[in-house]
Amino acid sequence: MRRLPLLLLGLCCGLLVSLGGVGAVWAVEDAPSSPPHSFVAEAARAVAPAVVRIDTERDVARQPFDPAMLDPLLRDLFGDPAGSMRERGQGSGVIIDGAKGLILTNAHVVDQVDRVEVTLADGRHVDGAVVGADPVTDLAVVKVEETHDLKAARLGDSEALEVGDWAIALGSPYGLERTVTLGIISSLHRDINALGFADKRLDLIQTDAAINPGNSGGPLINAVGDVIGINTLVRSGPGAGLGFAIPINLARNVSAQLSTGGQVIHPYLGLQLVPLTARRARDNNRDPNALLQLPERDGALVQRVLEGSPAEAAGLRRGDLVVSLADHSVTDPRTLLQQVEHATVGQSLSLTVIRGQRELNLSIKPAALPQAG
């Protein structure tokens, strides 16, 4: 009587082993041959053929020694300090028009260079020429004559970005080609003037994706491989660094003007401004040693009026508080600069300022920002 339960137990165990064996064979046969790639790999693969390395050379003057400190023996040892030397630089770029061989990069990458060599994604080395550069937005366009099989990157929409979106940086940091780093968009509309660049006009994309020397001019892309920015600078600190990129919508407009050899016109008023808030003005006015009483409201306070500028012609003075331009409220220097950037050179604009206890309505005509150099 005991053999029957044992026999049934043996049959059950055999069945389980058989089913387990079938299941194991099924799992092995249906297992993928390799793990799926991440979205980062897919996005990088889509844009990689359009990413290039840019090597530059230029002549720079040697720093002369003090003749009083350079005796004949030192001349024999070190040679004549006069003359020039070749300086080499490196950056990245992204192809925006394959048929015409146009590459978008940073202006500082190709500033005053004598020679440009472009290394394409397939390893080809071709000569390039700077078609145009705009130092104010730090953008430049380089053209190569070798246009065979050049693939342009797909440009996205930087206005559609939100903080927290994925950000992928590509380029050649430290000369290491085909480098990809991942992060997120950590801030938008970061004023470049707040980073210490008073001669620029940019609202930047901020990212924690690693951007290093040599990444400048390379693309910042989103999760599907669309270019959303052009990497331009980095701020390092203990533990981590922050990278910044020029929004692609701005870069698209500027590059369209530079590609035809044209000059990018930036309207300007000729003012140096500092932000003023009602609270800061009240604190100033309570101080018995204050040099002047300030209007207790938000605006852009005139710190300096440049000589020969539209602001001087309009009658602006130091201490004036700009509160409105062309019927648009001005709450700080940034909002004023944004309105001026979209103005037309030579067109009269209404300007409202507070001077002392009076509100004045002035007329001002933006002029073209003088070219440096």
C-alpha cells in the first residue's frame, strides 16, 4: 500500500522536472542575443555623423623680455625674443548643412585663426574656412569644400525645453573624439552677464552634463537626438561642474546670417545698468550717508551713460531709473536688454524713466552695436 503514494510522488517530480526542462529550453531559445541599447546610445548614434573636431592655428606675438635684464649671454642661450610663435587650439562643431559644407561652432574657437582643420566623423581631415563669426553671441560658421557624404544634424526647438529634461553633450574634450556625456537641463534662460561676460548677449541653457575644454562648439542634444544647444562654457566647482549651451533657436537665426557672409546687427542704447528693487531703494534711502535718494520701485538703474551713444543723445543721466521701454514694463536690466535686442536700429522708442521725484518720457533710437577690434 505504501508503494502507490511513492509512485505518484515520483511521477509528480518527474513531471515537474520535465516542465522545468521545457521551460529552461524555451527561456534560452527566446532570450535576446544582446541587451537593448539605452536611449542615450540611440540619440548619440543619430547625431554622431554630424559632430566634428576643429583644430586651429594662429600666429601670436612673443612676449618680449626687458632688454635691461637680457644680457648677451642670455641672448645666446635663448635667442632673440622678438617675433611670433604658432598657437594651436581645439574645439568641436556640428554640421548644419551637409550640401553646402556648413559647420556651426563657437566664435571663440575660431577667433583670429590662420588655419582651420576639420576632422569628420569618418576620420577624414579637411581644410575649413571661417565664413562669419559673431562675438556677441559666441557663434561662428565654418565651411568645408569636401561635402561628399556629409550628414547634417537635426535641429530641435530650444523653446520647448523644460528643467529636468535629458541633455546629452557630444564633442572632443581634451582632443578625445566621439565623447558623450549625460545629464539634465538644470536651468533655462541663464543670463551670461551673471557669469562675468559683460560683452555678450545670451540667455543660456544650463546643464550638469559634463562639458570640458574641447567640447566648445559641439552639440547639446535631447533624448531623441535633436540638437537643442551649442556647448559654449563650463563653470567648475567642488564636487561638480555646470555646463552652458547657446539655445539652438538663437543659433539657427544667427547662423543663417553668418552663412551668407553677413554681419549680425545687435541694437544697443549705450547704458550700463544695475538692477534696483523697491526694497533695496528703501534701504538706501534710510541711510543718512546715501549719495542720492532712489525711486522706491523696481527697474533698471542707470550707472553710466556711454559717450556718443543713443542714450546720451536721448538725454539719459546717471541715477535715472528706467521703468518702461516701448510701453513694455522694465523690471531689471535683463528685461530691458531683451526688448532692445528685438528692436529695429534707427527706430524711435518711447522710454519712461524716474528722475528724482519726476517721471520723464523720452525718445530713444537704438544704434548698431559697434564692432569690437
